[in-house]
Amino acid sequence: MFEFQVEKSEKIPIMRTNPIGTQDLRGVFPVPPLARKNDAQRSIDFTQNDRIVRHIADGGISNFIYGGNAFLYHITLADFEPLLEWLAGFDAGLLAIPSAGPSYGRAMDQAAMVRRHGFPIVMVLPCADPRDAAGIERGLREFADACATPLMCYIKDENNFGADKEAGLDAVARLVDSGICRAIKYAVVRKDPSQDEYLRSLLRRVPAERVISGIGERPAIVHMRDFGLPGFTTGSGCVAPRMSQDLFEANSRKDYGAAEQLRSHFIPLEDLRDAWGPARVLHAATQLAGIAETGPLIPYQSGLTGAQLAQLAPVSKALCEVGHTVAAAAE
């Protein structure tokens, strides 16, 4: 079993730093956008990001993953350090999970920064460059050692660990067995999520309690009900967090009729995210719903067109309003 020895720091810990257990993977894991200022550097706007976090936390959710919706694939090292400082300042009742990578070189450049803060887990963004299972496994082991932090592996497609799928799944299993990988974000999109032999093969190798559904509300019911996954990530739930939490709770008590009804409210926004790009739509939807001023996107993404914003605005506002109604009814 891999043992992590985190460096001692003079910094007084504020955020939660205790190790991640399987019980911590039961729940909703929002993946919020990252607000930026309209200045020349498009610098991170932490005041607006605080508003997003408060909105989600007020909905009863305490887990936060900063990854794809925050465009961390393209973040500069100059921005990465203050982002980690901000995440490390989260209240002790909140779980803040940063992401690193996706390339080996970028992850290793980020490792010392991650190590300084003692995060309980860090997600590794999926790589799309030339790779194979043995090479990815070696790289993740080196990164985990360098940052002294357990990993959340992000499986976005069947070839994330190379073209040999069986070898890739075996590599994931070894990382889990060794304690290096404490959680898996499973985000392989299927037309019918109930028909997923790759996920079934993964779950024959690793415990389902280590795997969270990583594609939002659309497959969340199937993944929890049919595959026994303990929780799910959400993008649209950043707009209506109380309703996303209620969906999780309905699944947990096996009230799938109520879960389906709750899930239906997210589909209009999820449809637009699938059509125009999940992260860029969520970035705009958060602002259009009146939650926070999210500002510009960083390259390699561009903002939505005027026509797209006009179509998105009523969808975003409607979801937020329904979410507020659900939250008020729960009080």
C-alpha cells in the first residue's frame, strides 16, 4: 500500500485535509466554472468565485472539484498557484479537489504547488496525447509521489489509458490496489448508460464505492441504481444545487420516481451543454442565472454567440428559479 508523507507546513490548515474514505464519495460533486475578470490578463476573480461557492454550499453540497468546467486544462502556472491558495482557504467543512495535468510535464510542474497545501486528493485530467497503459501508470505513480497526494483518476473515454482497454483497466486496478488512486471519475458517454460493458469491466476490477459517475444528472440515476456508484458530479447542479442534492437523496432512498422528476428539470440545460460545449455553456449559464459574474473565457475556448446567449438565458433562469423553489420547500 502506497503511503503518502505530506510535508509539514507553517500554514494553518483551513480546508479539510483528512484522507478521503469511501464514505466521502457518497454525494454530489459539483464541478464549477472559474470566474475571471475582464482585464488584460483575464485574471481569476476570487470575489465572484466566492459567490459561486456560497451558492452551491447554501444548497447543501460540500464537495467541489475544479477541473474541466474551470478550464484547468489550459490554466497557466502563474494562475494555478493562487487558485490552490484560494482552494486551501475553503472552510474545513468543505472538500476542495483541484485538478492537475493533463500532460505529464504539466502535472510534474504543478506537483510541488499541490504538495505545499496538503489537499486530501487531486484529480488528474485525462490525457489525449500519445500514451499507453504502462506509460500512464508510471507517470501517475511519479506524479503522486511528487505531490504526496492521493489521486482521483478521470476516465473520459475508453482509450484514456491507451488503445489496449484491458491493459488500461488493469493499470487502473493496480493504482487503486496500491492506494495511489483513491477515487475514479467515470465519464464515458453512452447513448444508453445502462448498456456499458466497459464500466462493468472496470467494476469487476475495482470496488464500485471508489467510482463516482462523472457526467452530471443525465446518467446519474442509472449509474447509482444499476451500477451501485455512490455519487455523481454535476455541472448544471452549480445552478440548482439543492435540487441536485435532492436527486442524490432520492436515489439513495431508492425513490426513483422522484429522482426522475428532479432530473427532468436539468435536461434543458444539459441539452444545450451537449450541443454547444458543456464548460462554455455552464460558464455563461452561471452568469445569466444571476449567480455570479463569470467574465471571459481563456483560450482555447470562445464565448457563446448573441443568439446562443438569448436561447440560454431563459433556460438558465428557469433552472435557478426551480432550484430556489425546491430549496425553499425543504426549509
